[in-house]
Amino acid sequence: MKETKENACDAGKISFEKDMSALLSEQIFFSEGVFARLPMGVEIYDSQGILRGLNKRAEQIYGVEPGTVIGTVNLFDSPYVDEQLEMKIKTGEEIVLEFEYDFDRMNREYFQTRNKKSIIYEVKIVPICNKEGVIAGHMLLTNDVTSTKEAEYRTEEAKKNLEMAMEAASMSSWVYDIHKQVFSPLFGEPIVREGMTLNELQEMLHPNDRIPLMKLFSRLVNREIQQGQITVRMSDGEDLRHYESRMRLSTEHRGKLQIVGTQLDITEKFRMAKRAQDLQAKRELAMKVNDIVHWDFDVKARKFESYNDPVNDYVAGRPVSINEYLEVIHPEDRSLVNDVLQTMLSGERSNINFTCRMQTKYDEIWQYCNITGVPFEEEECGKISRFTGFRQNISKLHQLNEELKERNYKMELTFKTVGMSYWDFDVKTGQYRAFNDSVNDFRSEKNISPEDYLNAAHPDDTERIRENIETMLRGEAREFTLEYRSRTKWDQEWQSLIVTGLPSEWDKRGNIVRYTGIAFNNTKWEKMARELKEMKERAELSDRLKSAFLANMSHEIRTPLNAIVGFSELLIDSDDPDERAECGRMIESNNELLLRLINDILDLSKIESGILESKRVKFSITQLCDELYRMMLQKIPNMDVKLLQDKLLQDYWVFLDRDRLKQVWMNFLTNAMKCTRSGYIRMGFSVENGGFRFYVEDTGCGIPKKLHSQVFGRFQKLNEFTQGTGLGLAISKAIIEAAGGEIGFTSKPGVGSTFWGWVPCEISVSGGSSTPDLSSLPPCDKSGEFETRRKKILVAEDNDSNYALLLHMLKDYDLMRAENGVEAVDAVRNGNFDFVLMDLKMPIMGGLEATRKIREFDTEIPIIALTANAFDSDRVSAMEAGCNAFLTKPVKKKQLLELFF
């Protein structure tokens, strides 16, 4: 049987060799030389699976000699070839396998090998077919890929570990293809996208980071450097984010040049660093601002290191010796400092806290310093080798403490001054102790019993006091306020006291053992409160009167405005000269009424501000009486009323404020005209009691006696149906009293009234002049040359309407306009004007400043202040600035022309 099998094997071998020779001759199979030199294992099996040949590489892989396996080993007997795999091989399928090849198992079950360990085995089984396509055998291409797989495994593990580390660090990676000039993400979520160009990346970055990035890429591409690092910024829509990128030039792929880089979001790190830097800066700033020194003491070196220390000239790195420190210590404090130093030098574990005085070359006086410290480093033997701590300049705090002591003294003094006392109540003893209390005769060391307080209390209040004392004896935890009346031998009347108290001390069980509080004598404040209430009521009354005044003022202002507006429209539309003249008179009359209303309001403002001006001049009271008589004679609207004047034979002159006196006298006359429907109005004056008395008597309706007290009140109108502000008599009273005089009236309903005023003054029988003083204006040229030449006037006025008015008033003159002070100064400097009309309130430069600048180079040209500012203080300011005259708006043509001639 064995012989038969061997004969069959020999016959198969002959047949296989024959087939192989045929394949080689037909160049279907490779030559033996190539077969031997292939870098992989090659095994040739016949169609029955018998091994017919193998190359050197296969011998090395299996650890066998050719003579021991060729012709004996059968492929289909391999432990790794099961029935399914055998069927695939025999049917000619190409098979690729990779598995662990166990040589110990081969020794036991398959063939003998000198190899012991397992390998990672890679094999490809290829059928060998003849020219007719019949399978003549099988070829195995094998290789030991153990080292490759291990390297791949290590590479994969390293990659996983790297990716895990990058993911933990929020790091990503990218690659830039230099030839294609595009980016590709490698790992994570870098800011670059697939296919993004460098220019597109540039657009995303902060403008200041674009050039540095381009330079870094250029150096890498030109191989000036192999690797680089950069930090760039990119906006995320709300804030800038910071990215740190490390990159290198990669040439690992032949013919392919790349830049490989990583990206790490360091925004939080940057912010933390910024916060740490800010905290450090704030710490240093706080130490400097609060004059705090941080110090370290090295026990072995016996040296101090300190920051922000004047002792080492603020040089943080310069050590300071003990002697250098002792030199700046106050002589009286050196003993204390030496004791502390000896404690530290001994290495004893102890905290440091003391105060001493120091003076360095940077200090003018001794500075109080508080020094604190703690053990910081310890040797193995347990001794302290380094102390650290702070030194703070507490000179201001020391000064505050001294001031606090002084304030406590002053507070005690205040307690005594304002009638306030401080008290303690001991719950256990039931006794009071009080400071500045009249019950214990102001002796703070003397105890006060509850009965002492009850005996001094008002009988109606004793029950309340008793209940309060019992509440404290029960130890109730609440604050309280108690008001009651008390009188001791030190008081002439009952005193109103407000007592407040609260628990201030507890025992170990939590029971209240002491109450503390103050008692305040509220008697004076109660009186003051009553007075304030009365003042408040008066103020509220005044406010109501003022509100009524404003309502009335609206009516009073609108009444003349209605006439002015209405007659102005009629004047424009009318062609009748008489009607136009009547409209003009009505407009002028209502203009005067409106101006008088405004003057009353201004006078009220001056009175309430306490700045009612007075300009005293010498004038004829006789002429003033005649002037008023003639003026009012034309204004009496009722033909049934006669205006009478009591004239004295002599001409009396006084030294008073003419305008204010005229204002009061005219108020009397105007009121009389409003209230008199028939009869007469009599005016006059007399000399008496070192002054003069002027009066106005009428036969009007009279004033009821119940209203007499309201006559000189502000905002009072006894007849709501007559025009007026209700201020005239109040203003008159203020004017007369300011001059040191008296004002009064007598009145009887249905008979009439007499209003009078008396003013003390110097009186003479002759002399003086009642004409206004216009001496400040330079004399006008009366020569024929000036009369024939049109006057040239500069008008400094920013308001178009006001300038237009002056243009019409002065149409016979040559007017030039300056819209602000700067233009006015330039015009006067470069022009030749006869007069300057100067508005005081203009843009860029006001009239006062412009006048001063003009006077610097021209002191002759007449300057007339023309302004809506109507106070006497404005007149004074204008004259001081260099104006020659002062006119208030609304201005009349007659007033202007009088100044020109």
C-alpha cells in the first residue's frame, strides 16, 4: 500500500514538473531566479495540495529546511484550512488571509519548525492554471507582517493618544498644501475649513495679525525655518478669541510640500493671564495707595526683602539688614522692635503684631506703622526659617483715633448742650445709670431707681413708664421708644422727653441682662415744629396766592397783547388816516400797560431776592408832582372824574431815588383812577417831620374794613374785575420801607380812600436840575458839515427783528449791522462811525466784552447799550465796560433821537 502511494506521489511529481516546465516555457510562470529573489515567501503546491517548492523567504518565515517539507507537507492538512477554505482553494478562488500563525501548534499538528513564537501571517492563495485553464496547482504568497502590524498598532495607539490629548486640551490640527494653496482640517474643529485659501483665512483674522502670519508662512515655504509659532486673534461676533498655532514644514510625501499645524484656543488662558496681571497690578496699586509694605525675613541671612518699601528706596530686589531697619525706628520704640526681632531670630513659632514709629528719608515726620507677620517656612527640625507679613502706615488712622477721642469729648459736650442723656438699665439690679440726666443731678456715678423716674414724671404718663420698666425687667427682646413729660428741680416747666432703648447685653443662656438707650429733651424741637408748621401754612398760603397771581397774570398779559395784535392787524389793513392814528394810540397805550406789568414782575423778583436797587439823585419834588399831574390828566378815561392838584408856592428839592418815588406815586394815582367812577382824585405833597409826605385822595368805592389787612399784601387784588397784577402796593410798601419811610391809607366804603407815603430826606427850597444826566455822551457836532452829513451808526444786534425795527426807526441814517461782538470790534477798528448801538447778549462775543475791546483802541466813539436786561446792575456793568448810555428794550424812537442830538 505504501509502495502504491509512493508510486502515485512520484507519478504526481513527474506530472507537476511537466506542467510547470510547460508553463515556464510558455512564459506564463516566472523563472526560478525571480522566484528565489522575491521579497516575500512563495510556496508552490500541486493540485493535490502537496508542497512542491518554496523560496528562501518562505524558508525563513517557516523556519524549515527545504528537504524536510517539500513533497511531504500538504496544504489541505494545515490546521488553519477548514473544509470551507479548502473548497474555495480547489475551485480556484483568489484568497487573502491575515491571522496569527502559531508555530507551537504547527510543531504539534503540522510540520516541524525551529521557530517558537507566533507571527502575524499574511497570505494570498492564487490558483496555477495551464493553457487549457485547468488548475495545475496553487501558489501561496506569504509574508511575516508582525513588525509592520506592530508599528501600525503603535502608530494607531499613538494617534489615538495624541487625539485624546488634543481633545482634552481643546486642540485641533490642520494641513496646508503649498502647491494647491488650500487648507484641510486634520483633527478637531480648526478655524480653517476644507479648501479654504490663505487669503480667506486672512480676512477672518484681526488686521494686526495678517502680516505676521504671511511672513511666517513665507519663511516656511522658502525653507528659511522648519517650524514656527504664532498667536492670532479672531472675532466670534461678540469678543476676540485668541488662538495659538504651532506649525512645521512637512516633506514626508515625495513630491508633496505641506505645512502641518496645530491650533489651540488660548482665549481663557489669555484672559486668566490678563486677570492675573490685572490682579497683580491692582495688588501693587492697592499697596501703594494704602501705603502697605510686603516683607519677608530670612532668619539665617538676617535680612529683610520687601516690596514698596521706602527703607530700601522702593527697590524690591535689594535686601535690608536689621541695623538698616533699626536706624529708621523711633528711639522710644526700638526696644519693642528688638524684642520682636529676637523672637524671629530664635525661630520660635509666633505671630507678629505691633505698632511703632518710623521715619525714612521720604518722610517729613514720624509715621505710625502697624506691622503684622506669620511664620512662612519651616526647617526639618521644626524651627521657622522665614517670616512674611505686611507693614501699613497708619498715621492717618492714628490721627483719626486721636480725633475720635476729641470727638467723643465733644459728643459728651453736645449731649449736655442739646439736652440729651445716655442711660443703661441693669435687669438684675433693676437700677439705672445715666450720663447728663437731671434726675441724678447730672452725676453719672449715681444710680437711679425706677421710682426716681416715676416721681419726676407727669402724673398722666407714669403708667406708660411703669409698663416700659416692667417690660425690661421681664427681659423682652425688643426695641422701644417712649415719650413722656418730666420735671425735676432743674426745670421750670414740664419737659417733653423721647426715650429710645434696645437690648445691649446677654448672659450665657441668652437672657437679656442690660438695656441701653438715650433720652432726648424734645421741648425746644416741639416748639420749633409748631413754628415751622405755622411757617409752612404761611408758605402754602403764599404759594396759593402766587398760583392765583400767575393765573391772573396770564389774563393781564393777554389783555394788552390782544389789543396790540388786533390793532396791529387793523393798522395794516386800514387806509383811513384817522383810523390808523387811533390804532396807533391804542397799540401804544397797551404797550405801556404791558411794559408796566413786566416792570412789576421784575420789581417783585428784586424784592424777593433782596436786591431792590436805589439810585439817589437831587431833584425837584414840585416838578415831579407837576409832571405826574400832566401825565395822569391825559389818562383819565371818565369825564365825571376830575384830577386835582394841591400846589405849594415854593419849589422843594430832595435827595432821593426819583424813579422809585415816581413809581409809588403813580401806583397810588393808577389805583385811584381804577376805583373812581365820579367825583375827584386829588394829589399833592407836604413837608413834615424831617421829610416829605405825598398823597392821593379819591372819592371812589372805598375798601371794606375786613380787607384792610390785605391791601399791601403780595398778589392781592381786592377787585378781580380791574386790571393789574396785585403787586403795585406791595412793591410800593417795599420801596418806601427800604428808604426808611412809612406808607399807609385811610378808607371808608362808599366815601373814598386816601393813600399816603412819608420818606425822610434832606429838603431844600431851590437849586438843582431835574433833567437826566447825559454828560457821559460826548457833545454832538453842531457844525453845518455834520448837519448836512448823514450819521453813520453801527448796530451790534444778533436778532433780525430787532435790527429791522432799528432800521425803520433810523431810516434817515446810514446803518451797518454786526451780528456778534467779534464783528462789532472789527467794524469799529476798520470803519468810521458816529455812534455804536451795542446789544449786550450776542453769540461768540457778548456786548460787554466787545465794548471793553473797543475801548482798548478807541475811547472817543459813543457806545449806547441797547438791551433787554433791565436791572440796575446791568446798567452799572455796561457803564463800567465803557458804554456812554444805557437804554432798555422796548426802545422808543424818541429816546434814541434824544441821545443823538
